[in-house]
Amino acid sequence: MWIFTEDSFLSVVRHRDDPERLLVRARIREDLERFCRMAGLDNGEIHETPEADYRFRVEVPEETFINFMVQTIKFLDYDNFKNRALYNPDDPPAVRRSRAAAYHDIWLRLLEMQHSALSAQNAEGL
């Protein structure tokens, strides 16, 4: 599962060897450090694997991630996600611009997918 927050991009999957645990992964270490802070974890639990697709990862019990998601929703205080990501003061300016551009690109691709789905429905007479 991919999770996009205003200040982090996380990839979450079930641990292959321990189905009670999840792997929370990130491309940017600070994204995973933010997760660890909100989840009450020590940053020392972050493992770095330079050759991996997601360079940074931490193993957590499923309940820890559930609690993180609940807290993330409770603190949601904006009405425009793209704008919030663009103006997030926690990221250095270069990361902020890069994150905002990536999020906008994803938004645009999903908008294109919406248009394609509507066109397909109209072509089928739905």
C-alpha cells in the first residue's frame, strides 16, 4: 500500500516471514523518521539498504501502523492536499518542490485515468 501524507511517502507491505508485522518503507529517511516519531518508535530501528528499491525500512507490529493511521487522520487539518504538500515547512525547499511535483504528477495521472474510465463507460453506453 502506498501512503501519501503532506510530509511523507510510505510504502507498507506485510512482512514475508512474520505475518503479524508490517514493513514500512521510504525513499527519504526523514519520511520514515516522521513515521517513527508519530508511532513512538526510535529512529535507530530504521534499517538502510542502499541496493533496495526503498532504501529505508522499519518493521512494526500491525497495531503500531493502525495507530499511526488513526493519529494521521485525527491531525488532518487542511482542505487541499496538494497545497499542503507544497507549503510543508518540515521539508527542505528542494525536497518540498520535488515532493509537490511528484504528488502533482500522480494527481494528473489519476485524473487521466478517471477520464479514460469515463470515456470507456460512455463508449459502452453505461
